[in-house]
Amino acid sequence: MLKQEFRKFIIMDTKSNEFNGNWFNGMLNLWKKDVSWSSKSRKEKTVCIWFALSFISMLALSHTWLFFPAFVSFILSLVKVTKIKMEE
């Protein structure tokens, strides 16, 4: 049932204008519209990108000693993300 609903969602949304290119660009455009990326300030965008990159680097470097600086970066970015005002 859930798989059919997901397929219906993908098929329905791939016919929209956001999916002109490939599926990744379409999903990125849907995400940008959902989080209202264009209305964010430059500082908020920087903190969001910093959070994502530090999370990915923490996962990718989990088996080396570089995990510890990545973890510290992740914690610092998490503190900054919590200070961003969220829209309701």
C-alpha cells in the first residue's frame, strides 16, 4: 500500500514543472520550495549547509581519528541551527 502511494507521488510530481531535468534536480526544487529556501538569509543558508556537511563528514570519517573534529563541528553547527528562528 505504501509503495503504491509512493509511486503515485513520484509519478504525479514528475509531470510537474519542477522535474524538467533529472529526478535529483526535481527533488531539490521541491525541497527548496518546501523549506522556502529563497526567503532565508545568507547566514541561515550558511549554517544549514555547514550542518549538512558536518553531519556527512561525521558519518564518512567515523572510522578514523578525524571523527573527533567532525563531531565537534557537528555540535557547533547544531548549536547554531537551534538559534535560527523557525517558521510555523
